Amino acid sequence: MSATGIGAPVLRREDKRYITGKGQYVDDVNRPGQAYAYFLRSPHAHARIVSIDAAEAEGEPGVVAVYTGEDLAADHVGGLICGWMIHSMDGSPMKAGPHPALAQGKVRYVGDYVAVVIADTYSQAKDAAEKIAVDYDVLDAVVDTATAGSVGGEPVHEVAPDNTVFRWHLGNREATEDAFERAAHVTTLDLVNNRLIPNAMEPRAAVGDYDEGTEAFTLYTTSQNPHVARLVLSAFIGIAPEHKLRVIAPDVGGGFGSKIFIYAEETVCVWAAKKVGRPVKWTAERSEAFLCDAHGRDHVTHAELALDASGKAIGLRVKTIANMGAYLSTFSSSVPTYLYAPLLSGQYDIPAISCEVDAVYSNTAPVDAYRGAGRPEATYVIERLMTAAARELGRDPAEFRRANFITSFPHQTPVIMCYDVGDYAASLDKALEIVDWAGFPARRAESERRGMLRGIGLSAYIEACGIAPSAAVGSLGAGVGLWESAEVRVNPVGTVEVLTGSHSHGQGHETTFAQLVSDRLGIPIDNVSIVHGDTDKVQMGMGTYGSRSGAVGMSAIVKALDKIESKARKVAGHVLEAAEGDIEFKDGKFTVKGTDKSIDFASVALQAYVAHKFNGQELEPGLKEGAFYDPTNFTFPSGVHVCEVEIDPDTGVTRIANWVAVDDFGVLINPMIVEGQVHGGIAQGVGQALFEGTVYDASGQLITASYQDYQMPRAYDFPAFSVETTETRCPSNPLGIKGCGEAGAIAAPPAVINAITDALGHEDITMPATPLKVWRAIRRAPAKMAAE
């Protein structure tokens, strides 16, 4: 391993500009003559728009224009789309209601887009918006997830009279029912996976520009997949033909899924730029982000696990109600279906599984993918069940899991997925050793002496990521293939530019991708630059989400590098007067086998640009190659996280006393960056388990609409994490990578809640386990004061 190659803990190259304030974000983009947009948003969760009078606002100082949904409709601008078709059990397609970028006839959640004011300054636009008179006919709001599909009154969308988007099923219902009939024991839990607000460091922003001379649009936007944004804005919304629309996503300060989607603001800004003849800029205020960024999770689930007399899991039955919010966001329908149910098997050999999902509309912000997207929700179900079952049977939770682990690979689950490889026991053994599982009773006793409660919890997770084979996702309803692209350009002096369809918004691609190229070509890492986020520079790509940048994006780079090396061998053979088959390439040098004749990579690059004929074969000059990579399977990272908590029974305050994470991510490109990803994921997962919870009142008003009301975890809420890895190499991509970006957020919530319920002595607690909830739970049942 070289100092900068695969496996080296290279410092992130991009961090210099970030920590010195030299990053270039959308809010830093300022176009000559630009105007500013402010969106008037609905104060009501559910109402008909009787009339909109913008006359007074249009006369305010600096106002350039005021537009409503009628203006979009007049220009034949289409609505926002959901790109994944789901069919109900009866074969009917999902009921997708209209999603206009500015409301047309009705508003469906607090924060819905009613009108946009464009003015010389942002303050002028904001002030003028107060002069718009909107007459609303207020309707009853549908808010509660559990009852959204059964309430009366006017539905959120006419197309779904019972507010149900689809009733979906996966698995074998008959086999599962048979397993429950044969079961010696059944464990049952009712679970709530609480709604979360993403809260990326950088709020969403957009700058739309129009060049009248070329009749071309440019959109600067905070996006995790600019090519898909261009595709949707062009082919479905109808802003402009693709070749007349450039989308640029520069530095992006975090996304966690919330910046995958196509939103109203960017649609309106790029459309309005042509209307007003000036660039139009918008940057979200944090209050807007709370209201309108796509939220995550929000499941209500009834789950049952059937066990035989030996404690072997023989069946799993799950019924989930998933809240979609007021509209179907870009990928929302895939999250509680194909990103959720296929992972309910977890790491366990469960022969029969049946999962039903009812997706419902409500008068709340749209819900879509959030870090892990369906996989955390599935892991929470199975890992809470496994711990509860072990306790009911008087079994050690770790050994109970071991007895149910899958041990033979490949393993076909009853819910689509074929796990390719893994060694779940190795991660469990390592985690138990590091945390000193056997020594926990003594630590609990010490806590008792101080009047505290102590608990320990496991989470043995698996996820399907590296999303994903186009044939597979296409058959499941995806509107696009999920391959990835790469282009490698070798300059005459031997420096290399890599153009990737993956997008970096905090993952460190400018470092890890360069490490791959440095390792493969034997050149200094500083001679490699990574280009992404611009549809005019990079060929069509699918963006970054689902821990796919390594397994899919880097695999595309590997394929392009294969072509680079193949052509470079021909050039080297010509220069060294040897047959191509006699050329060896290692550590940046081409050598004739059995001789000391060699030429370095930079010299070969130069020769590729100055010579036209090699060994009698006509070759194009230059050294530039492109490739697309479509994976053959998902990747399946897995691991075991152990959380140990101490609770003050007088206050209900829960302190995380210890955290051990042992993950199998396959081959690690940069272990330092991997550890950072795990830290961040755990922090978000703990945030869900202990602090974060989105609350709407009965009228649909968002109660947790600021950092005063929505608690985010801080550094002092965590101990030092013990982060270790095991390795089984992924067989479905050339690098053996599995992916690491979502693991912590998937593993953490059940680990925390399993630890808290261990301390409480009962299962009756919901996320977020706030001090008040824990304090009340302590008083509902006697705390367990000794190890089982």
C-alpha cells in the first residue's frame, strides 16, 4: 500500500477550502443583474384558494414580478413528479395527486407554495409578499399517520378519497401464516419510527439564469444529482430541452437525502429567469427548511416474530402505515416499499416473511429518503423484535442473534434480496470483546450503587446499498436505471482529470477517488483532479445517495482506467519496440518483461499525444476514456453496534456511556474517512433515538419548526466511539467495496432503544426517548436492576 493509495488514511484534500472559507456554494453564486425570489407560503395545512390579489404587492418598491400557479399553468410548466411507480396488491397503480410548483386551487400543508415575489433585493421581495391578499377556505387537516387512511372529510387529493396512496405487499403470506400457526412462541411489538427533519448545514438554494442569445438556461442548485435534476426539469416539468438546460451543483453542505429531490423553488427560479429577463436567486431561511425540506421516516408498525421451540425464527409478519405527507416527492414511494421490506430479514435466516405497507397522504410536509432510507426503519423493526424475543425467552440477546444468523452464502431471503457474502459472527465476536459484554453485570451493579440505572443494547444490522442494478430497480418500478458514469482524461504531461457522475456533498470524493487513480496509475495524488456536479462537463450520471459512490461510481472509474491502461500499453509497446503483450505495468512504469527497458506513465501520456501510428496500427491520438458501470447486485454492508447507557431515575436523562461499532464495509479506500462517516451516522441515529422528533398539532401547524423546539445532538451527548471493522470482500464490484455512509444511522436507533429498555426492564418506550418519556416509563414499571 502506497502512502496515498487504496487503504491509506489520506487527509481530505477538499477540507482546506472548507475550513478556510474558500468553498463555493450556491449562495456564493451571484450573476450580473440578478433579482431575488421570496416564496409566499400557506399558513394553513389544508385549504382551498378562493382568490389571490397581488396588485398591491406588484406596486411595492423594487418588485419585478409576482407569479402564481396560474402563470405556471399558462406557460405549460408541469408539476413535480414521483419517479418510482408502486402498484397496490390489487395491481392498481399508486394514486399520485398533482404537485404543482406553485399551488393551483388548493394548499395541502403549512409551507405549501402559494406565490413567488421577485424583486431587486430579497428584503423588498419579502416585504412585498406581505401585501399579497389570499382568501382561503380552510379545511380540516389530516395529520396523524395511524389514522390518516380512515378519517372522514375532504381528502388531501381527490384521486385518493381515503388518503391512501397504495396498499402494497411483499413476501409469502401463506407461508408466513403457516409459520405462525406452528410457532411455539410469538413476540409482538407496536413501533413508531418518528418523523425527522434533515437539517443539513447548508440550506437549499437556487439561482436560475437565462441567456437570450443562446436561448439556454443555467440552474445553480444544491443537488445530490444534478443530471437527474436536469432530466426531470426538462423531460417532465418542461422547462427546456436538455441540451438547452445546464445544471450546476457546486459545493453542497450536506444532504442526507434531502437534496436528491426536485423542489418547487429551483423549478420556479429557472423558469422565472426567462420571464423577468434577469437571473433569479433564492436561498432558504432555516424556518423554510424546517417547513419544506422533505422529511424522513414516519412509520407506524405492528410487527410479530414467530419462533419454534428452540428459539429459531421461523416467520415474520409486519404491517406498516407510512406517511407520505402532502405530495409524493421524487423517490418517496420507493422508501417504505422496496428500500424497506426487503431488509426486514436482517442478518437472520427467517424462512417466511410477509410485509404489508399502506402509504397515506397527510397535510404535512412531503416525506422522502433520509439517511438510510427504509433500511433504518427495517432494522429498527427486526432488531427491536430480536431483543424483545430474547428477553421473553430468557436468552442472552447476543447469543440469541448468533443462533439465528445466516451462515451460508449466497443466501436468498424470502423478500427479494440475495445476500452475496458476509461473516456476521465475526463482527459480533469483535464487538462483544471490545465492549466487554461479559463484564456488564459488574458495571450495572456499580451504577446501582450510585442510584443509577444501566442498560446495554445490541443492533446487528444489514443494509442493501450501492444502489443498484438497473434491471432490478427497473423491474421494481424505478423510472431510471441506476448505473454510474466516469471519464478519465490524461493530459500530455501525465496529470489526470476524472469526471464522475457521482456528486460529493461531504463524503470526501475528491480524496478517495484520487486515491484510486493514484494507486492504479502510480502517479502522485496531487496530479489527480476530480470534476463533478456540472451537466455541461460531466456525461450523464445518476448522482450520490444510497452509499453508491464507492461501489458504483468508483467502479465506473475502474472500467475507464482499464481502457486507459490498455491503450497506454499499446503506446508503451511502440516506444519500447516491444509487443503489447510483453509490456508490464506496475507502480507507474511500463516495462518490457525480462528487460530493464521501461518508460514512466507521464512519458507515455506525452507520446500518446505526439504519435499517430503504433506498431502498424492506426490509433487515435490522446489518452481519454469513458465508461459506464451497472452493478450486478446490491452491496450488503453489515455489522454490530453496541450501546451502553446510564439513566438518572430522578430526571429520566439518558447518558450514552459506551459505544462500540464493528462494521463490515468490504475493502476500505480510506479508513479515516470511513470512520468519520460512521461517527456522523451514529450521531444522526442517536439524534433520532434520543432527541429529534417532528411534531404537528391537530390543525397541521409544525410545532417543532426551529432549533428552539427541535433538538439536535451535540458533541457532549456522545462518548468516544470505538470503531472497528471486519472484512468480507464484495464480489459484485471490482474493488470489493460495500459502502459505509448510512451504516451508523441504520444501526444506532435500535441499539439505543434496546439499551434503554434493558435499563427500564420493559419495552414500553418510543423514540425520541426524551427525559420526560424515560422518567414516565420508569414509573410505569419497576426498573430491571440486575442482569438476566
